[in-house]
Amino acid sequence: MLQPANADGCGPLAIIAGGGSVPIAIAEAVTQRGRRVVMFPVRGWADPTAVEKFAHYWLPLAQAGVFRRHARAEGCRDVVFVGTALRPPLRSLRIDWLTLRLLPRVLHAYRGGDDHLLSGIARVFEDYGFRIVAPHEVAPEILMPTGPVGSLSPSERDRADIALALALLEATGPFDMGQAAVVAANHVLAVEAAEGTDAMLARIAELRARGRIAAPSGTGVLVKAPKPGQDRRFDLPAIGPRTVEEAAQAGLAGIAVIAGDTIVAELAAVAMAADRAKIFVVGINGDLSRQ
Amino acid sequence: MLQPANADGCGPLAIIAGGGSVPIAIAEAVTQRGRRVVMFPVRGWADPTAVEKFAHYWLPLAQAGVFRRHARAEGCRDVVFVGTALRPPLRSLRIDWLTLRLLPRVLHAYRGGDDHLLSGIARVFEDYGFRIVAPHEVAPEILMPTGPVGSLSPSERDRADIALALALLEATGPFDMGQAAVVAANHVLAVEAAEGTDAMLARIAELRARGRIAAPSGTGVLVKAPKPGQDRRFDLPAIGPRTVEEAAQAGLAGIAVIAGDTIVAELAAVAMAADRAKIFVVGINGDLSRQ
């Protein structure tokens, strides 16, 4: 079994990075706090240019051995999983020997939803002496604050849409699917499952263009919330400037996410994008009565 | 107020027809039973060629006066609403005087989900002396039977996927959104909201083509079920040969719908399409333990 080089939790931080700008934002925040970062961008998911400025080792999917070898050599014990992940067809994977030994447990995890998959993988890493930490444990400044980001706030009608979307996400939570929904004028327009938030917002834009949505442009809210009981160490909902642009293109009035339970890749850029697109972006408490 | 020409429920049947093949299947079944049918195809929704063989009056949306005038002249009291409907942007409607008088109630209905909208419109029609009847009241042979249609049946794994999808649809029922979901290998791939079943299946096909779905082709089930407490007089889930083809293109193992609570446009054609595509189509009871 692996004995990590350091066991005090203060050595270099390994970041296993999926797609999007969130892994980079976290790497920058942790570096600024004075902790060394070693990136493990996942091939096919992570942005090649963005990882250049950090020490990094490309990680082929299902090659746990590659990670273990380099992480051990770098003295990393703490590991962050972050960024968007695609669920690849199992048959497309080239599986190494270490992964093969882990496979029964990963396969078992694979049969469930995303939470099962991620928790299963995390347990495997922990068995090898690594410690999975939440992105916001190492960089709390990346969490969404309470209240509006940018100059606009949700209207009364928007608040009703937000409340309906939160109730819906609570109802779908046990099914371990998406973390996002779009509600406009008290009507559920979309619920996220395998397609991801980007594709869901693109669908709304397309339905609007085809005249399939009754609510006028400028109504409707994208709401993202963690699943009830979700392991906060990975797969927290995330938004960034691109989410704001996509929500605006979908003709929505704004975006609501759970304050303290959502990662914001670039807060200042999100505020600017929101003001430019004339939509609100708000961090809410789960309990709407406290808004 | 309108006094319909006949009040015994046995005069000609008015069919307000949306898109798809279901309205035509119902018109044919009712005609074969010896009852005269007058079609009111909705402009922009209904297939122009298919209504040709029946007495018909094109109905512009939001022109309730047109329907009332012709239905009265034809002596229709019973009205069936059937076929796929698009929810048009309110501002795109040219509203006639009768509709204008009804508008406050329709607008109130419009703010909710589909059920609210349809129930609201039905109440308006009933206030004018019409009687809204369920499609299967006038043509019970269009309802899905129990058991497999075609030669294939769901496997044990398919049954587990069906059970998960039914539980999900029960949980989303109170939100008055879609009536369909796709589950593959215990993983929720899609839930229908504003996009409709066709677009949802096209999305699965596209995600599969892009390698975004882990479960191999030939796994996964489309499940359609009425919303809990839904008014059975309209908007029952419906499938037809095209649904079968689309489910096959999405790489699913089959389709499960609620027996007796689902309209099947052309049962023989559905069975043929299922066998050709090598997928199952099964009518289940809501209670899976009785399968």
C-alpha cells in the first residue's frame, strides 16, 4: 500500500482537474495562499493551455497508477477533485493494472448515479493513503457569497420561480441526477440530467427561438443547488462567466445558487458578465423565507 | 351563452386536434364506431394532409369564437382535446373577442403548468355548454394494453430501470412538467420538461454519439406515465411508431408505459416497429410488483 511522503496535510496539494475554469481558479487561490500545487489534468477533459503555468502531469482516464506514482514522488497527500467530468463509455477506457485491481469497486460505483461513482472513487483513493479534501477547504474564497453579485436583484416573481426550482431539485435529489433546473413564470422549463447545465441552457435558448416557450424573454431563473446529502468534497455546483452568458442567451432573468455551497470560478468576472447581460446572479440560503 | 344543438351526448364528436398521429387514429376509431366526427385541427400544430378525409374547420389559436360558431352549426356538444400542443408565446396570438372575454381565466391558467392550462381551458368550454370527454371514452381501443406489444419483453435490469423512472416521475409529478424520463443502468439520463419526448430522445441519441453516456447501446428505458392526479380527459401520455423509432435511435432497450393510461396511435404499427428495431414496448401496471 502507498505511504504518502507527508502525513500532516500541509504538503503540496494534488488537484485532479476536469474541464472548465474552476480547477485553475482553485489552483491560483491555493498558490496565492503559499501552498504548492501539482495539477493532474484529466486528458480529454481539462484545458491544455490553462494548466501550463502549474507543475502538472496529464492523467489518462482509468490510469490510477500514473496518479499514484507522480503524486507519491511529489509528496502529495491531499487531493482535490474538481472540474467538469464526462462519464465515458466503459469500453473506451484503456485500464492500467492498478485500476484493474480497483475495478470491482469502481464498477460497483459506476452502476449508480454521479454521487455513487465519485464516492466510490474517493474511497479507493483513501484506501491508498490519500486524503480527499473539498475545494473550498483549501480555497474558501471560491465559494459563492450571500446576496446579489452584480447590480441586479431578483424580483418577487423571480423569487417565486426560485422557490419552485428549489422544491423541484429537492424532490429530484434522491435520484442523483442533475443539480440544476430552469423555471419561468411558475412553469418548469428544464431539469438537468446527463446533458449538463450548458446543454440545458442551450436547449432553453433553442426552444425560445422556436417559439416553444410562453414566458417572454427576460423571465425565468436558472437555479443550481447541491443534491440533498451530497458529499461536499466534490461536484459542488459551479458557475462562471460563461454560465452567465448562457443564461442570458436563454433569455432568463437571472441565476440563483446556494451561498456557501456553490463554487464561483471568477467572482469579479461573473459580476461584470451579469451587469453586461442585465441579469441577476444571487447567492441564496436554502431557506427562502430568510432571503 | 351557447346552447348546443344536441344535449344527449350522442351527436357528432368535435375533435380539437393538435399534432401527431393520435388525433387521426381517434377520428378513425370513432368513425368506425358509426359516430360522425368533425375535426378542428389547430393551425400550426395539426398535420394538414391527415385531416383532409374528415369534415374539418381549421382553428387559429386563441380564436374560441371560430370553434363555437362551427361546432354549434355542426351540432357538436362533446369535444375531445387531443394531439401534441406547443405552448405559444402569448404575444404571438391574435386573440378574438370571445377569447378576450375568457382571457382573465385563461391567463390565470397560463401561469401554472400544462395541467393548469388545460383544466382552465376545459372549464371555459364547459361554461359554454360543451362537454369535454376523454379520447378513450369515445374510442377505448386506443388505450395501451397490459404486457408486451411485439415479441420482446423487458429484462430484469430493464425492470429495475423502469421502477426507478416511475419513482422519479412520481416525485416530479407535483411540479406539473413532463410525463417522461429515460433511465439506463440505474442512472437517470433525462427528464422531460418543456422540450417534449421527441426532443428528449434526440438528446439521448446525441449524448450517446458524443460518448457522454456510459451505459452501452441497447440499455435504458423510456418510461411515460400520467402525472399523479392528472385530469385523464386530456394530455394522456401517447406513443406511436415514431416514438419507437426514436427510442431505438437513442440506443434504448425499450419503452414502458402505463397500461390503460396511455394512448397508442397505431398499435399494430407500434408492434411492427418494435420488432424491426429489436426493442420492447410494454404496458405495465403502476405497481411494478404486479408485473
